[in-house]
Amino acid sequence: MKRVALVGMPNTGKSTLFNRITGGNARVANWPGLTVELASHRVLLGGNMVQLVDLPGIYDLTGGAEDEQVAQRFLADTELDAVLLVLNATQLDRQLALALQLKSVGAKLIVALNMADEAKRGGFDIDTDALAEVLGSPVLKISAKYGHGIDGLKALLASSLKGEVSRLDFARLRPADASRDAEAALYERAVHRPPTLPPGPTQKLDGWLLHPLAGLPLFVIMMALLFQLTYAIGTPLQDGSEALLGSVRDAWLVPLTSGLPDFLSGLILSGIWDGVTTVLTFAPLIFVFFCLMAVIEDSGYFARAAFMMDGIMARVGLDGRGFVMLMMGFGCNVPALMGTRVIRDHKARLLTMLTIPFSLCSARLQIFLFFAGALFGPRLAPWVLLSLYFASIFIALGTALLFRKYFPSREPFALELPPYRLPVFKHIVFRGWNECKSFLKLATTMIVIGVVAVWLLTNYPNPQHSYAAVIADFFQPLLSPIGIQAELSIALLFGFVAKEVVLGALAVIVGADGAQLATHLAQTLDPVSAYSFMLFALTYVPCVATIAAMKKESRSAGFTAFSVVWSLLLAWTLSFVFYQGARALGF
């Protein structure tokens, strides 16, 4: 089998090209540093089965960040039939050095000049023949975003696989400084652009969105609009799915289980069905939320948010990369922890990892969507959700501020701001569906196991004196000062395995489906105790997968244990201060 490495600097559209060639599902967004590990896919090219490996973005072959070292080790240790180098056609003045370095170590190069459409609109005139002559490699203009030139690139790849395999010789590596002398000469020869360019839409938008006074308020407004739209679009879809699943239960499942023993019918209806479907009804809201997030990501706005936050992050011992990782954590904490590999300084990386589990991930999102809707109504629910998102950021920053003296770092921060781009509808839907698919996959495995376990705990030895009641009584002295009821403590316990289990567990404990559970919570909780619960769920120990990822990335069991203990202590303290303070004020 042939093997081709896909190489490029961050934010060159490398993962988008990977998906175009392979039909794969690597996540893409318009902000740098997204790919943090090797992604591989097999594809048939010209009669050959080819393994295409997408490497993390690298600026040169001598970088010291862990993700760069992963790419360097792969290139040095692997026999390759070709190296497909992706360059941003609008930034060749900074990217040709990587091509020259790869040439100096003997790479069999194919160069794809991505974003050629943007280069053309910007007035760039690129002489691909001159580049090909100096590099000794074919050079092709493409647009991975729109699919332009992909067929030609595939044909070029197929024709290049007929030679022998090669291994790069890093002993011949040209120093970075020498490459940049050579880079300037090559750029001057092959690239022509107008001496001055009029201000484009990116510069005009940045005048407002990066304004020192208006920038942060506009960011808050942007996020508030996101949550308003999530409820406005997603709630009718959620209601429809809930009604559909309810009709299936009443019309089909109840008659089918009527002849079964009480134990089995109760397990199927009150355990598996009510628990899992309560969670499944949130799939439309998850889909809508991440489609809207994809619009913000693909537009290039998140990179600006990191840039704006750099000054604040620096005061707490982090930098803009830490904010990028927190934004990644809004999807899932696990890839955000892996993303810290772009941080070269080990202590800065550990401090960033300590903050990431406080990001409001998609698993916590569906808990808060449910509680906010049930307890606060459609008018206030988006603002409650927004407050929890900003609470997660403030908790993360407060943690960094508290522990920064133990993790000192002097690493400089540099972040490339990509131009604003119109999101592609296919990418938006793909992101929403991918998150929804992961959510549904978990619902068919971990959530089923969780709700069955909860049903057994709440029904044995008998419903009046169950094991769940014993566990709840044990935790009640600890949780009652923060307003968390006994039935909620069992759900939180299972939330340690996966936060997605929490709602399913509550449905089983209460013995109700989604609508009935919402009514039950509205009757038994008030807004203060509900918000205290959400604050605790936001902050307390992350899921097992996050803990495992932290152990792997930090290479320290002690650091991981400290993170877990700190999150538990902080969660109880914050909820206690909020709950008791609100009660003291008469709420």
C-alpha cells in the first residue's frame, strides 16, 4: 500500500483538503491549531490503495511544540511515496520556507496552493512554473473549500506514486534562517501583487470587532444571539421529537410490553425507554447549537476572540492559545486537552489543562438546556445559558489566576488571524451532524448502561427501600447545604461516568419521560436551587474520558488527581456561596 503525508502550516485548509480527497470527517474550522494528532484514511488513487496521513500543522521542521514533534517524528521515521504540501496561496511570503526545508531533506513533493480563489481576488499573480522549477516539484492551484482543482490534484498524486519510496534525511535539514533568505528570493521571483491593497472586508470588520472598547461587548452580544437562536430554532424541533417518541411509547411499546412480568416491563418502559428518549429529544438542540457554532468558527471570528482575550489571559498566567482551547472545550474537553500540544512550555501547558475541564461541553449543554427551559421559561432560558457559559470562562480564569505562580511561563504568544470567510453550508451541516451523531452513538451505549444501572438501584431490594435511597441518604448531609435534593445526587454520581447520563438517570429516578420530568422539576425545585445544581454540574469532577485524557497528556497521575479534587472542592464552594447567599438575600 502506498503512503502519502499531508503537510502544511496551521490554518492552510489542510484538513478540508483531507476530507475532499478521502471523503473523511476530520473536523475543520477557520482558526489555527485544530489538528493535534495524526488522522489517516485509505483512498483509491489511480489503481493504488493509498494511505493519506493528515499531520498536525507545523511552521517548520525544527519546531519544539509537541504537535510539531509528532509530525517531525512521523516524517523522519516513515517511508513515504510522496509528501503533499499544502500552502496558503495568500501567504506564500511566510510559507515557502517550509517547502524549501522539505526539499532539502529529500521529500518527494507535490505542492498544492490552497485558497487560490482568495489569492486571485486579492490581486496575487502566482507563477506556478517558476515555483515548480525551483522546488523541483509539481505545483497546482486549488480551492479545497469549493472543490476547485481537486480532480487534477488527485490525478497528479496518482501519477507520482509510480516511483520508489523514500525516507526523509533530517541530517540534511537546512537551517530555518537559511531557508528564509532563499524564501524571499523565490517569493520575489514567483509572486507578484499590487504594491498597495485597498482595505478589504476583513480590515473593515476588524475595526469594529477588535476595537478595544467595543470588541468584548460585541462578543457577548454574539454569544447571546447564538443561544437565543438555539432555543428559537431548536425548541419546536425538540417538541416535535418528544411528541413523536411519546406516541411511539403509547401506541406501540406499552401494548407490546403489557404481557411481560412487571420487572421486565418496568425495566423497558421506565428504565430504558424513558431514560434514553429523554436524552434523545435534545438531539435537535445539539444539532442547531453546533451548526451555529460552526458559522462562528468558519467565519474566523473565534481567532479574533482569542486575540482579544490575550491581554486578560496574560494576567492569569495563560495566553490566547488557552482561550482557543477553552473554546474547543465547548464541544468536548477531550480534544481540547489534546490541543494543548501546541503549547511548547510544559508548565504553561499544565496550567491550561487545569482550566479546560471547566469548559461547558456539549454533554453539560443538554443538562442545562433542559433545566433552563423547565425552570426559567423560554424568555429567560437563553440568558441563564449565557450566564453559565461565561461562568465557565470565569471559573477557568480564576483557577489559572490562583495557581499561576506554580506554573510560571515566559513563552511568547503568536496567533495568526485568518481572513473572514463565508461559511460553507455543507461544513455547517456536517459539524452539527457530527456532534449529533457522537451524541446519538453515546446514547445507544453508555446512556443505556447508565439508565439500566440507575433503574436497578432505584428498584432493589424494593422501590421504597432501594440502594439508590441509601446512596442518596449518604450524600444528603453534604449536598443539602447547596440545595441539591436526594434524587439529584444519584444523577450526579452517574454523571461522573458521562454527563449525558444525568438526564436519563433523572427520568428513571422520577419515573417520567421528558415532559413529565420537566413538570416534576418545576414543582420540586425553585430557580435558586436549580441554578445551584447547574453550577455544581458545570464545575464538579469531569467525565471519565476527560480524566483519562488529562492523565495521558500530563503524564502525571498526581496532577490528574489534583485536578479532580480541586474541581470537586470548587464546585461545592461555589454552589454553597451562591445558594446560601441567595437565600440570605431572600430569594
